[in-house]
Amino acid sequence: MGDIVIQDEIQKLIEEIDVSDSNYEKATNRYNSIANYIKNSELDSDSPDIYLQGSFKLGTAIKPLTEEGAYDIDIVCNLTKLRRGSQSQFSLKYDLGQVVKKYSKTQSMSNEPEESNRCWTLKYVDEDNFHIDILPSVPLNEKEDGYIAITDKTKSNYFDVSYDWETSNPKGYAQWFRDISKYSIYREKIAKRFYASIEKVPEYKVRTPLQRIVQILKRHAEVCFEDDIEHKPSSIIITTLVAKQYQSACLLNNDFWDVIVYVIEHLKDGIENRNGNPCVYNPVNDAEVLSGKWDKDGTYFEAFEKWLIQLESDFNIRNRGLTFKDKVEYVKRSLFKNNGNQLPVVNISSISHHQKLKWTECLIEKVSIKAKYLRDGFRWKEIKSGTALNKHGKLRFEVQANRLRDYEIWWQVTNTGKEAEVANALRGGFYSSELVEGKKVRKESTFYTGRHYVEAYLINNGVCYGKSLPFEVNIVDAFSFDFLRRR
């Protein structure tokens, strides 16, 4: 496997979502501070082994999507002298919590530590908004193999002394991920260029193509589910499925774009079948199911399927006709959609059947489009420009602007793609509104696969006083997970 070449255009996108060196250093300092405090506390006799896990350990952390978002640092506090039979999960977690609370007071932290099902959380109040999740654990067995038993207050035996604990292996997972990413090779190359020895290379200075792909897909999922964060595919599922496909992708390609396209196309291949249901196991711990929410509620897996469809669409996996520059622009839009609806990549006026404006322009009003989608009898759902939609659905468009009663509202609908062309339905002309519940709206249907565009105009006495940006209606042929779907 040769070096994977990351194109400059993609590198710029990655830099915009990456964690800065200064924030990695701040995270490291705060991790070291709490770790040293615990090691010198009354828990010292239990020989705490404290180490990073999660995205900061794997090098796949990304900037928060919004200013209100936080950097989550995950650490394990493994009390190596203790065993499951010597105390309950409750007492282990309680004892660590007492130490964490004392640390919070010595640091004069504004927020009290918070207890979740598995962890204690420290929340820092500053411009970077750091959270540190501390997971209490004991060794699973007498071997030094990285396996740990962890606390979980949702378990019925939480207050009992029992050997029935949840298990994990963060060290094994991190090593599995690093082996696949060829982390040591990349670290050695950085050492030769900038440092006297490999040992002096900070971990956050190493960025492999695998880490970059995970970062991109994690950010895409965050944007895709910014209005429904509960159903966002978890980072650990994304990271695991990407890593499973990465080696095969690199055997076939040494171009970063081709590698990420291969990974996206085969992402679902890493999903296994457990008792007829879709499942993602921890690759280093078969006893740990990473997709537990999929078992409890089918809507989580349905959301994952929808994300895959949107991912394939935003990366134009099936659209071989676009230039590389246009493909990158679509990806850029999908990673930064929180900035609002943006112009599609295509220049609308360059589409041959898109008719020229037939009114005089005097643009003084701000105009945007609100769109809703309905399919298979479900409720109307608001959608964003570019959202991947299935065929045979219904659409309703509504204008958002001031003084709407002063204007007629006209719509321009422009279709693209082979299906619309064959059906002689490329359109491109202007259409009046329909009055629905006192609002002037435009109704359409999702008939033809392709990227189609809707624009809205405010008209009074032959003058256009406002026009919207084009709203992209993105109709796809959704793939199926029939072999995994619940019966």
C-alpha cells in the first residue's frame, strides 16, 4: 500500500473541521491534571491506570458543530488492584465520584461533576467548552490484555456484588484502529521530517488518511442530524465501519477521493446479522455490541440507513458526470449546511431549459423557501435544500419573506437528469401559487431521479421585488437493507 494522496481541496475542508494543536494541548493538559490528581488521591492504593479512549485517543476528534457544542474527552480510570467480586458497580463509581468532586473543588470549577449512566463528567466553563468523561472500571481478568469491566447504573444488579458487568477493551480498540491506519509508519515519517526521534512526536501531530475519513464522515452525520441529534449515528459505529473497509480501499487506490468513495460504497458491508437484526460488534470484544440502540428502537437503524443514502448522494457516488471540483463543492456544502441553504453547485442560468426571468428586477425583499416532504402517509416533514428524497413522495413549498400580502408569488421549477429528459419533463418555466390554509404555496411530486431546482419570486405589477436562492430537490434511488431489516 503506497502513500494516500489527499487533494488540496479536500485538505482545506479537513482543516476547517479539525481540532487545533492548541486545543489538543489544552485537552492533554486537562487530562493529565485529573489523572495525576486521582493517582495521588485515596485511590492510590488501588493502582489506578488512567488513559484516554474515544476520538481524542484515536485522533478523530472534530470541532463542535456550533458555538454551544463541546469537546468531549473520554478517559478510563481502571483500578487495577480491584476485582468485580470485591465491590458493587455502585460502590466503585461512588468512590471515584468522591475523588472527582474533590478535584472539582480544588480547581474552583463552576460546575459540579455530573453523573451519567456510566461516567462522571467534568464540564469546563471557557471559550472552548471542554467536557471530560471519566469511566470507572476494574480489570476483567488476571491477564493484562486490556479487557475491563465497567459500571452501568441502568443494570438491575448495579447495587449488588456480582460478576455480571458490562465489558470493554478501549486499549485493544485503539491498537486495532492504529494498526489499520498504519499509524506508526506515518508517525515515523513525521519524526524524520520534524523531530529528533519518534518518541518526541506528539500523538496529535499524526494524521493518517483513515483518521481524516472518519473525521469527514462524523461531521457529515452531525450536519445531517443537527435537528435530530438523538438519532445521529454514533461516532464509534462510524469509526468501526470505516476502519473495516479502509484496508480493502487502499489496496485498490492511492488517491484519497477514490479511497473515501470506496469506503462509503461498502460501509454497510461491515454490518452483521444478529438474531435477524442488524448489528455492529466491537471488533476486539465480541461481547460488546456497539449498536445497542438499534435493538431497542428500530428508528435508530432507519436513521442510519437514511444517513447512508444522504452520504452517497452528497459525495455523488452514482453521478460519474460531475467534475472533481463540483464534487468537492457538494461535499463542502454537506459539511457546513448549518450556515443555511446555499446555492447548488450548478449555475442555474447555465441549464439550457431554465428560462430567463420575464419580469423587470428591483430586488428589495429577502426571500427564502421553506419546504416539506410527505411519503407513505407519514406526517409532513420539513427538509433542507439537498436532502436525499425517495421517489413517489409529495412536496410543498412555501415562501418566507416580509409583506407577502403585497405580492403575487411565482415559482420556477427546473428538472435535470435522464429520467426527466426521457419523460419530456425537464420544464424550466414559471408557475403560479396555490392557496392552502391561507398560504400561497407550490405543490410538486418526486417523480424523477436527479437534482432539481425550485425558485420563488415576489411579483407586483410586472416587477420582481425579490427572488430566492434555488432550493435543490435531490431525488435518489434508495438502496435496500432487506437482508438486515426486521421482520
